[in-house]
Amino acid sequence: MPVLAGAAVLAAFAWVYLLAGRGGYWRTDQRLPRADGPAGPGLARWPSVVAVVPARDEAAILPLTLPSLLAQDYPGRFSVVLVDDGSTDGTAEVAAALGGTGPGRRAPRVVPAGVTPPGWAGKVHAMAQGLRAAGECDFVLFTDADISYAPGTLAGLARAAVADDRALLSQMALLRAGTGWERFIVPAFVYFFAQLYPFRWVNRPSSRTAAAAGGCMLVRRTALTAAGGLDPIRGARIDDVALGRLLKHGPARSRCWLGFTTRVRSQRPYPRLAGLWDMVARSAYTQLRYSPALLMATLLGLAWLYAVAPAAVVAGLAGLAAGAGPAAAWCLVAGLAAWALMATSYLPVLRLYRLGPARAALLPFVALLYAAMTADSARRHHAGRGGEWKGRTIAMRSGPGAANRP
């Protein structure tokens, strides 16, 4: 009991630090000004933008997403390049059929990704082919095939990038949270990402923290060229974080921004636990650089931060019922304090997803599920199935861009 009480006290102090000293990661206030709507102020000159959409077997979801991108009412020159990355479901044909069928609707240019060269991650290679096909432009919008855009979103992104002189402006897409498993797991995915990469620190030029959200990344073409293009991150399996680090800390030393939004949404459904499990497990061990030591530290850290509090509450209540005395009281009080602080930190993300505050108390159990997904990610890697996604298996590599180094 005294050991558990001590661990709970330390966990409570850790949560005080996380809330007060880790860049306000738990808040969701890093957002573009409300002028990101279609009625926002104009620019003297609107930059040219080309959207690049890597797509592999996305025929089913493109009708839900691509029209919103093609229909963006953008005052400057804007076009869309969809890169068909070896699809077998008619992705290219579906994309071509969606173009030019409505008022103001553009037609996407569909290009094949070709064979992925050795040393390149499939998605990064597709992005590079889209960048090549884009030709001359001021900005490139790297976006995923499952992402839909509210009207006026592109104009807001371009306006903010120009006004604040940002080379990378990225928004965390609002993920689907319609099913029971989505509501249980998805908000925590966003919460843990922000805990790992506090958005305020990403947005501070003097901070070492760099990241981006791959669903929506508006990149200044000259800054990307100065950084060496996509070649320096060609092997990156977590391409958005790698791109953020390249632009912020690479040769260009550019200003970057990452924020929350409800105007950019992912339409990808995850109706069952298996799909969500794969989403996390395919890259968790990559994020840990395939290091058993980092894996063990991560699992122990998750257990201490998230599991000790409820365990201390249960042990404290049981101890008080058995007349255990002060140690049980300390255990209960410290456990409740840590659990309350933890739940408080989760409330803003739950509000972002319009979910009830009672779910905040479930965060310890969600965290333990994520710990299991992370352990499974390592197991898959050592079994030769690391990063398996859409028929591809990501092998451990060395060399440029293989890991997302800070």
C-alpha cells in the first residue's frame, strides 16, 4: 500500500506538470482566425495552389471527399492532382468521373505513381510524383483521399499562410467519431498526438518541437525546394511529422503552424475495433524508432501515468474498508487527485468531438488499450509484418528519412 500511495502521489504531481508545463497540449485553442470562412478578408494577390492527393484503393471514399476539394471557391489559381498509387479498385476512373460534373467543379488531373523505388515509402513517393506533376505554383496542399473540406477552407488556409509568413500550415482533421469504438478511441488518438507534439510548441519558431497532420498540409513551394524537396524524408513512415521537422529544422528553418479545426474532416469509417487497432499499430513502433528500450519506457510510462490512479483509488477504498489507516487514505486521495487532473486534461478534446464529459473518466482504460496496440505494433514488426497497410508491409530501414529523427 505505501508503495502504491507513493506512486500515486508522484503521478498526481506529474499531471500537475503536464497541465501547467507542457505547452497547454490539452487545450484546443490553436485555431485559425474565424476569417477562414469564405467571407474573410481578401489578399492583394492570391497565391497559386495545387492540391496533391495520394490515393491507393480509395474508390469507395472519393465520392464523399473529392467533390468538396474540387468545389473550393478559391480566388486564385487552383488545381488538383490525384496520384493513383497502384490501386486495383478503379480509383483513377472514379476520380476522373467526379471532375467537372457540378457548378464550378474542377476536373482533377490523375497521374500514376509508378513503381516505388527502393528506399522510398509508398506514400512519400506518391507525394513526390504529385509534386512533380504540379508544376510551378506558390503552395502545394498535401491532403489525403479521405479528407473533406468545408466551403472557403482553402482560401482561409492560404490567407493565414501568407499573412503570418508560414512555410507549413497544417490542420488536424476532425476524425469520424460515429460508432461506439470510434467515440472511445478516436478522441484519445488526437489527445495523445497533441501530448506528444504540443501544438503551441510546434507553432513557436524557437521550440524544437515540430510536427504536422498529414490530412491537411499547405506547404510553401520555395521553402520545400530549399529544404531539398521530399527526398530527405523519402523513407519516412510517419511522413507528416517528418515533413514538419524537415521544414522547421532543415536548411530552410521555416515558420510552421499546426492547429485544430472542424472545417477539415476525415470521412474514413472505423466501425470495428480491428480497423482502429490497425490504424495505431501500423506506425506506433515506427514512432518509437523500432527501439525495445523506448518501447519498454513507453509502456511503463503509460502504466504509471494512467493506470496507477484508478488502481490507487480501488486499493485505497479497499484499505479504508479494512481499517488500513493513513496509507489507505493517502492512496485514495492521491489516486483521486491524479485521476481528476487526468480527466480534466481530456475535457477539451471531448468537447471538440461533442462528446459528454463523463467519458473523461475512461481515459485510463483507453490509455491501456493504446499500450496494448503499441506492444502489438512491436510484435508485428518482429514478426515481419510491421506497418502492414493496404497490401504493403513496411520494413525497418536505415538511412535518410527512415526514422523521424528530431
